[in-house]
Amino acid sequence: MAELDQVDGDGPEFAWRFYLEEMILAPRRRGAAALAASASDWHSARARPC
């Protein structure tokens, strides 16, 4: 079974990389994008005269 993991690349390294990207990095990117969008909304709202 170890040979199969080495050949197709679906071993523990792949699982760890998937976990790292999907569970840790992706939510941070989404959070940063949402934060940037809300900041731009705040700035555009402040620029409009009341």
C-alpha cells in the first residue's frame, strides 16, 4: 500500500496539504476579502454627503 501512496500522491502529505489549504488558509482569504469589502463600503459611505 505504501507504493500506491507514493505513486498517486494521495498519501498523508496530500491530506495534510488539503487540510492546511481548505481549513486554515481559505477561511482567512475569505475573511480578508470580506473585511476589505466592508472597509470599502465604509469609505464610500463616508464620502457621500449626508
